[in-house]
Amino acid sequence: MAHPSRTRRSRDETIRSPSRRDQITNIRTLAQEGISKEEIASVLGLSVSTIRGYASQGQIEFIGGKHKLHFISDAEIARRIRTALREEVSDLEELTRYTHCGKSRILTASKQYHIALPESLTYSPSRPAMDVLIAQGFSLGDIGEHETVNLTRERVRQYINSSGQYSSWKKRRTEFKAQKKERQLNLQEERKSLLSLLEMHIEQLAAAQGWHYQKALEYLKQSNYDLRTFARFETYAQFLDNYQYAKEREVQLSLRELVEGLDLSPTGANLILKKLKLEPLYGNYSTHSRTETKKRDRLVQQVLGLGLSARDIGYFLDINLNATVVYSSLPSSRQPVRCYRTIKSFWAAGPLTYRTASQIYEGLDAGFTSEETAYLLDKKQVMVDYAVQHRTEIEPTLLKALHILFPEEKSTTPYRIKTNC
């Protein structure tokens, strides 16, 4: 039960505190006496901006040097707007001076009395950085995610409507989509041409080099054509050459021995043999030894501390490393590791992960443009641009992770460089 004195004091404070309606009445009374906004604010103990807000709500207008009171209704505002339109007032600021009303009151009265205002009288941009993106036809999500804006899609939509830019933005947006689609089709054609040239070159190489190159090409055709697959073609061919050499001499070698010195794991080698329907020389590869597994788990735990996900680490180790495997290697006191950590998530573009960032930097360093890299990796342009702009922040983390996982390689790039023996 509330204390009686507290209840009484709370009620007394409620009685003493004037309501919004009372404040408007007080302002109207004082304004009729010719008192200025500043003097009214001092008498009522309110700020000038609060007095101005209350006056707007009570349809009180201060005009003249003395700030004398003048009542104005929405009907009067509508009449002034029609008069201004007949006199061909074409600027919003001029219309506000003509009607002695703010922009919001003008828009409200126009809507209430069905007055169609020309676009020049509703266009009132106030955010230059956002206005440029709106004029270019960017989507609500792209505008909000821009580093100079940082607003939600709904807030961007509200601003476009309130600033009178919706019609022009919608028209520009349609043109932007058409141009973007045309650019995508052109880049897809360029990508197909580039991949066709690469495939043709590899086919010629396979025909000249022999069985191991032909089998590597067969495996390549069974995989998705991307930059990383083409870059590792020589590694696949070298592995299959080792396999053929050992098989012809009837030497039983394990998968670990076949991939020694190559940028390829035994698990990846086993996958290649399965896709090509080739039998391993010394049984199927199943698991790592207990000692090597513990060593790998220690390295994984260190890299997890850098912010990489289990999938990111599995990508660099070339194994399917999921959250369950990672969690089973951690002490029981640790919380389960989130398998899906990201650098940044983009609306309608998906998450930017460390493995994706590594592939982007590999493509750019190989001489591809950002547009070509985006389409070779099947990623949105906004994601590639973000990775490029924040490379100085992302690259050190990738280098630390590679130094931990592969200390003998002494990586100087945020991706692994294939090595052939």
C-alpha cells in the first residue's frame, strides 16, 4: 500500500502542474497583451521553443515587431495557399512567408482541403548527403546503410515523403533498376567470356599435359566455377599426378602422404577422389590422429578468439568444420561457439564473413576489378566495396588467423598462396 504522504504529495504535484491545454490558454492570454515569446517563456518558466510549439498547437501566430497574437485556422491557411497559387508563388520558402505558416501547417491544410501543390512547393530537402543518394535512385536499404546516413529503411522512407522527393525518387529508382540490370547482364556476359577463356586455356593445357590435368579438369567441371577453384587447378593436377605416379608403381601411400607439400588437406583430396570415382591407394581417409586433432583444436580455439566463425576456420583448413565439432573440443565451462559470426550484415546482400573477405582480397590482388570480383564470387557490389574500404581493419585479423593456423607459411597476404612441389 502506498504511503499516505507520498500519495498526497503526488496528487498535489499533479494539481500544481498545468496541463498542455492550460499552458496554451496561458500563452494565448499573455500574447493578447502584446507580450513577446521571450517574455512569455520567462513568465511561464518554459523555453522559447516550447512556447513556439504550444502556440503552433493552439493555432496562435505571433506577427509584427511586438509579436502580437493572431489566430489562424486551417481554413484561413487554405485560403492563403490558393491565393498564393493564383499569384504563381513557386518557392516553398516564399509560400511560408506569404501564408505566415510553417511547412507542416501548409502541408496539413493542403491535404485537408484537397489542394494539389506543385512538386516545387513540396520539395524541401534538408540532408545533402541523403539527397544525393535519393537523386541517384538508390534503394531505401542502400541509402540507410551508407556511412554518411546510418538510418533505418523506414526513417529514410519518411524523409523522402516529408521532403517531397517521392515522385522524383520513384522515377529515378525505376531508371536506376533498369541501368543496374543492364550492367549486370553486361558483367555476366563478360564473366562468361572470361570463364570460357580460362576453361579453353585449361582444356588446351590438359590435352598437352596428360591424364592428371584431364582429371583435374573433370573435377573442375563438377565444381562451381569461381576464382578460388581456378586458382587451385594446379594444386589439383599436382595431387592427381602424385596419385597416378604411386598407382603405376603400386606404391601404397596415404592421402596425407599424397598431399604433402601441397595446399590441399587429406579431406579435400578424399573428396576429389570420390567425385572422380577413384579409389584411395591405402584405404579411405577417416579422421586425424589423436595428437594432431588436439593440436588442431588448440589452434582453432586461438583463432576463434579473433572473431572468426567455425565455417571461416574450416574454409582455411579446407575441412567441414561446424559449430558442433568446435564446441566438442572446448572445455565444458565454455559457452557454445556461434558458428555464424560476421563482419557486417547487409540488407538484401547477406553477411560479409572473413572467408568472403579473404576471397575478395585474393580476387582484387589477382588483377580483377571490384565489379568482376563481385560477380566471380556471386556477391553484391556493396559488400565488395565495404571490404575494400575497411581492408586496413579486416586484413590484420586475417593475417593473425593465418599465422596461427599455418605458422610455417609466414603469410603476408590475407589469403593462402598455393605452393607446388
